[in-house]
Amino acid sequence: MSTSLARNVLVAGGAGFLGSHLCDALIASGAHVVAVDNLQTSTGDNLRHLQRSPRFTFVRADIIEELPASALPERLDRVFNLACAASPPLYQADPEHTMMTNVVGTRNLLRLAERHGARFLQASTSEVYGDPEVHPQAEDYRGHVNCTGPRACYDEGKRAAEALCFDFDRQKRVELRLVRIFNTYGPRMHKDDGRIVSNVVSQALSNAALTVYGDGTQTRSFCFVADLVEGLMRAMEHEGVQPGPINLGNPFECTVLELVQRVLALTGSQSRVVFHPLPQDDPRRRRPDIVRAREILGWAPRTELADGLKKTIAWFREQEQEAEEGYRL
Ligand code: UDP
């Protein structure tokens, strides 16, 4: 997008999959970027190429603690909160930390934005809809979440964070933008993060068995990361009245088995498929209604699943090659 952002922007979760792509887009738009990350689910590799940019700073910190003022610029204009492990096995590994990241961490960042008079974008999630009884999911659907299940630390944490954000907005303490992000994939997904796209692509490339949980008839709608980042930038720079939550995702819905078949075809892999039990509370269907994003932000995803998967597979191949070359040295 062409909007120039000669601004000071903080990206919490900046070293992660989405955050690092967002940092790239912000730097390209002319912004000064401070990426904050505790490196819980990333190594910092995603940001290595930005290290030499005079407009980029990395701060290793956990948003559960207040960020040291000395590490931040005097003025912040924008705060993006993308900080939280988002893959079920990773966010369930330390559920207390996941909940606190969403509640205490979001409060800390909201207060920071309030002190700076910065606009605040909260990365919420399709998980606030839980295992939805309404399909596709529009923003006014209130969801069907199990508040005592293993996903609750994330789902309910994100729901509580939404409540906090909207209270800050009602009290005019921050200028809020809030997006609900649906499944997103692309280069820089961590191969071990346990999610469907990263799992099956890395399994296919190493001719390991492709793991399908349940019978594979559950659906998801996968959005390519470049499209999603464009949506984040548009949401943040949307002027005018606070538009409420906005779904960001690709409405093209497919079953897990269809995704697996596509990955097999695109990689030419001989891997077989093995079935594992469906994790508890795994949503049966998910597809965003993106009418609001289209109307308010003029945004819709542009990348077809086949093209996005090709780019993702190419990136995973490069990673494998680099790892092999590094090993030989
Ligand atoms: N899934 C799968 N095999 C895997 C990883 C995930 O079949 O190796 C399933 C998972 O049970 C879910 C869907 O793929 O139904 C998407 O899972 P993911 O963890 O990527 O995202 P989320 O459940 O958060 O939408």
C-alpha cells in the first residue's frame, strides 16, 4: 500500500511470523519501527535482515512487564499488539503465560499508547468465535467458546483483551483499531509451530507422514500473509469513527484433507496420510465474513491458495537447503 508512515511505530510480537512481515511493510512505508518480542516462539531470525536499517530497533522484552521507557523513542504514534503465541500446542504449553500476555500484556500496551497518545491496533482472533454455530462468522456473532477447555487461555484471553480495548476506547483513552485475524500462512512460519500448513509442508518435503487430526473434514480458510499485512496496515490507518471489530481473513474455505491433497500435489511428495485424534474443542468450521473489511477498509485478500502455498513451499525448501549447507560447513 502506498500510504507513507513517517512515524514511530511499536510492533509487539515483532519477531513472530506476522509481526516480522508487518515490520518489513512498515519500514518500506518509511516508518521508524521498534519491534518488541520475548522470543518465546521465535528466534529473531525473521528480523535479521532489518538489523542494518537505521529506522529499526529491536527490544527483547515481555509485554507482561512494563516496557522500560529508556528502550523506547520519546514519541510513539502507533502501537500494534501482535504479541502472543498463536499455535494451539505452543499457547497451551504455558497457559497461564498465554492468558497473562493477553490480559496484563494488552493492558500494559494500552497504557503505553495512552501515555503517548498513540493509536492502538489489537490483533484479536477468529478464536473469539470458538467452535461457531453461525457460519460464516460475521463480527456481530458473539461466539461459542468453552471457557474451561484447553483453548480457553487463548480464546478467553483474547476476548478479555477485546473487552479491555473497547473500555479504553469508550473512555477515550486510546484511539482503537481491532481486527480479528483468521488462519494465516506463508513464509517465516516456524516449521515446528505445530500448525496445519507448517506441519504438512515440512512433512511433505521430508517425505514424512502427513498428520491429519480427526477425519480431516473440519474446515479452515487460509489467508496469505502478505494480504493479511496489507489489511493490518489499512485497519491502523483507517480514519474516522472507530469501526468496531473487523474480520481479516480469506473467505475461501477448504477442509483439512483438501489442504493436505493440495500440498501433496504441489510438492510431488510420496508421503502418506496418517490420522490422529482430533484435539479437544477443535472448531469444526471456520470462514470469515469480510463484508466489513471490504466496505470499511476497501480490503480483500488477493492471493489464491495455490499461489500462496507455492510461495510457502518454496520458502520451506530454501530453509531446508540453507540448513543442509550450514551443516556441511
Ligand atoms: N491439524 C491437522 N494436522 C496438523 C495440525 C493441525 O489436521 O498437523 C488440524 C487442526 O486440528 C485444525 C486445523 O488443522 O482442525 C487447523 O489447525 P491449526 O493448528 O493450524 O489452526 P487452528 O486450529 O488454530 O485454526
